[in-house]
Amino acid sequence: MPADIVISEFMDLPAVERLREAHEVLYDPGLVDRPEDLQRLVADARALIVRNRTQVRCALLAAAGRLVAVGRLGVGLDNIDVDACAARGIGVHPATGANDLSVAEYVVTGALVLLRGAYGATADVAEGKWPRQRLIGREAAGKTLGLVGFGAIARATAERAAALGMRVLAHDPFVGPDDPAWVRHGAAPSPSLQALLAQSDVVSLHVPLVPATRHLIDEAAIGCMKPDAVLINAARGGIVDEHALARALEGGRIAAAMLDVFEGEPLGSDNPFRGLANVILTPHVAGVTVESNERVSAVVAETVLRVLSPSGDRR
């Protein structure tokens, strides 16, 4: 039987069952890796639910003639042609706010791990080595965290970092210097990206991937950073020039980095980070915890149900 709702990536099962109470649902989290099958199966779908890997672009949209809603299990929309959806009257519905806490905790954890620098010693210690001098790291208290962007996730990060005794700066041209959010979330505005980079011990990225932010952190930007600074990107791949970053890490121009997102996912065998000891790589999981997956899935399921109801809000 044709499905009203097609889900091409993993979703919390209770939310899937909630959708099945009202509609025919095709749930196949492997569809993201079978684009030809996905294109065939969305022909009769009224809603498509995706994460960040499914490419909702011209070919897929052309095959989905009945589509009225795209549910995004997350917040970034760079894998969805939003303009093409709007032209067709297809609503795009991200789970705004549902994974803020997970990403904020990831960033603060990354700051602690990178500054301390001792947590990769298990193999050496198990072999009887004792590299204490090499692993004397730094405390987070008193250090400056620089947030590039000051939206909801950055603000949640600022609150947690401030609780650790960190000074928090942020640069966001869309948040005025008199906005009460600065005081409310314990951060101070930086007048420019360059000033923020120059002052920060930890730099964390919190901007969307748009033409203006592609390779925002390039060789010149990295050159503004302190040589013992660390960089965290849990926002979007493409914001960082990966080759420039790899060269900087290899050359000791910055101390370390932690990346959760990349220009191409999964990474190819020719990625520039192979063999580097001062980088931590994770597979786009900063916003995915047991708890956030439940929240994200529930928000998207309820939104899709509302849109598909006879009196649904299709905005």
C-alpha cells in the first residue's frame, strides 16, 4: 500500500508508532543510502521525514508529486532546497530547539577535553607508560570562550561555560549590542570576528551554512587565533576550510580541534585529518542523544500529524 509518510533516516520508534496511528508509514532508515528507491517510494507520499543526509532537492521533489511537508529531524536545512519547496507549497518543518541542550553539552565537553588534553592517554598508560609531563593541560576556569554566532544553541553553551568560570564572548551581527540576551546568557559582544578569534582560548562555531559563512574559518581566520587556542565545530561542515585547518594543526599554529561536521559525510580516505593526533572527529552526533532524539522525533511527528490533518496548518 502506498505510504502517506516516508521516513528515510532513523527516528525514535514511539514517534514512528504515533504517526502510524493515523497514517500509512514507510519507515526505512536505510533509504538515505538508496536514493533511487527513495525517489520511487515518495511518489505517493504527502510527508517526508529526514535528518541531515537525505538530499531533498530537484530530482527527489520532482518525484514526490503529492508532497506537502518535509519534517527535519534536527535544525539545519542545508540538505533541503527550501526555495524549491516553497515554490511547490511544501512546508519545511525543523525541530527547532529540541536538540539545543545536546549540542551545548557537546561543545562544553569538547572545550574541557581539548584544554585538558589528557584523555587520549589510555593506550600509553595501559602499556605501563607514564606521560605525566606531556599531559599537563589547562583549566577552563578563567579562559575565554568565543562563540561565532549567538543563537539559541550558542546561548545555552554560554550559560554552561559561564558556570565553569569561563569568560564568554560572542560575535553575531544580527544581535545588537544592547540586546538583553547578552546579559541574560552571560556573554559579551565582540565587535568583529577577528577580535573574537584573537582573544579566545576556545572558539566554537554556531552559524548556519550559507554562502557568506562557507569557509568562514579559513587560513586567514585561523591566523588570527592564539597558537594555543582550540576550535570546535558542531554547527555545519563547510564553515571550516578543512585543508587550512589540517595544515594549521599539523604546523602547530593552533593547539587542537574537535569536529562533528564535515564538508563531505562520511569522510573519504583522502580527508586531511588522517594521522593528526591533535584533532577529535565525531560522526555528526553532537545533537543526537537518547533524550534529544526523543524530543526531536516527537516534535516532528506532531508537526507532520497537524499538517496532514484535514484542518492542518500547512505553513
